[in-house]
Amino acid sequence: MEELLAQSGITTFSLKKGDTVKGTVVFVSSREVLVDMGKKSFGIVAEWELDQVRDYVSNLKEGDKVVAQVVNPENDYGYTVLSLRKASMETRWQLLEKLKETGDDMEVTGLETAKGGILVDWQGLRGFVPSTQLETQFATNPMQLLNRKFKVKVIELDPGINRLVMSQKASFLGVTPSAQREKLKKIKPDDILKGNISGIAPFGVFVDVDGIEGLVHISEVAWEKVENLSELYKVGHQVEVIVLDVNENEGKLNLSLKRLTPDPWKNILDRYPIESGVSGKVVRSAPYGIFVQLEPGIEGLLHISKINPGEEPAIGDKVECMVEKIDAVKRKISLTLVPHEKPVGYR
């Protein structure tokens, strides 16, 4: 490299730290890269920089055009010291865009577990694989993948905020974006589909429908209030769902389980006339009263003002009530306890 510099008759031109320069690679070794910046000026990429961009530099060859940033306009030997990290970063993001579009696999290394998944490394970039995007055997214990290499596909990326989300499941199933888009085009709202539960989160159940991810939000699981989804469903179980919405931009489905069963609020006034007697079980309490389940999906509120102090029913108790008021639109029922003796003036 020194001979090349000597033969070139180097002259310098005005540069300052942080400037962006374009050049042509004229020499590449394991320790240095020499870049012709024009006007008979050359820049070098030192060994300490190469450790950070080794994957990028390994693909460079003489004649390649590069964009670099000035670290030092002139070192002790009169050379401009350059950094290729920005160019390396841009190149890697461009490659990720291509990998997302083609659906090709990429190999990552598990770094550390994080809330809801695992952080991975790919050519010096950090990515995230959610637990719902891991193969079933790793979904509940991502620690098995620490310091291991495994294949994934890119499903989301945003260079502006360094967001990179990947899926091991997509790689395992062999799903490509183009194939996914074709499948999505055939799915319409109100379609009834079969799928397998691929993940369970506090906010809902993930369902794999022929390689397409769907979410059943907790509010769409059952007509009655659901507290713990893990008690109702297990990863791998097959379920039948109805499509609420198709999100073609993200390649996802919004699904429902409860809408495959009759809505218990339909014709509610026919079944529970005002002032009719009803019986139910106390299922939960709040500062303002207790909730009584009359049937699955139908709960009524017994307001605290309707309960004598010290006589509050406990969760699980059966109670006899009367329907005081129903708001079918807001899906609310107000109850009152059946009096042991008819109050004076009661109509």
C-alpha cells in the first residue's frame, strides 16, 4: 500500500472531520483499505475500524465505489483517515430490505432474552424475535437459543429507528412475503378458518392460519370476561376462527373466537324482563359493587348502594336478584337483591 501511495503523488484538499466523501477502492487487505478520493488524494481505513465493518469490507474489491466519512483530515503520515461504518450500515439495511422482499432466510445468533422474545445479532445489527414468532419448542423458553445460530426471516424493519423484527416460525414454515400476499388476497372478512394457536399473550391469542399470523384479541375470545387465557388455550391446539379484518400492509389477520357462537345479548329483554327474578353467581367485585353472572356472557351489576353493610356476598356465592334496568346497547344490567320483606310503598 505504501508503494501505491508513493507512486500516486498524493496531494491534499480541504476536508474537515465529519465530511462525507466518495471514492474508489484501490487496495484491500486484512489490515487496511485504501480509497482514491480524487484529485490525487487518498484515504485509509485503519485496522481498528475494520473490526467493526468486517462483514462489509470482506465483500469489497478493487474498483468498488464507496461512501465514507472523514475521521481525521490528516494523520501524522499525511493521510486522510476514513470511516466506512455509515456505508456499512446503509448497505446492511439495503440487504435487509431485499431479504424481506424475497423472503430469503438469514442466520442470526441469540444474544439475550427480553420481554416478550429474544434479542439477536446479525452482522453487528441487533434484531428482535418475538416469542410468538419462535418455533413452538422455543416459544415458552427462548433461553434455549442463547449463543446459538438459527434461521429467521425479516418481517418488519425501519432503519430510521433501528427497528428490526424477525420470525423463526416463518423460516420454519417456509413462508415468503409474495406467497403470504397471495394467501391474504383470498381471505375476506367473515371467512371462517382453521388454525393452530402459536402464542398466548396477556392481550390475546395468536393463531397461525396456513403460515399467516392472526390475533384474537382478549375481547374477542369469549362473550364473558376472560382473566387468564393460558387456562383456556395451549400452544399447538387447533381452533376455528372468524375473520374480522385483513391487514394486507402488515400481512396479519384480526380474528374472533366468540363470534362463532350466538351473542347472548340478542333478545336480552325477552329473557330478562324488568322486575323479573333471576339467580346467579358472584364472579367479581369492584369498589362500586359486585358482578353477578346470570349465564355465560351475561353479567349484571349489583351496586354497593343496594347491599346492606356487612352483608356483601362473596365471590362464588349464589344470589337471588331482581332485574332493575337493562341497557342493551351498552350491554349493562342493573340488579337489586330480592328483598326478604316487601318494603313499604314498593310498587
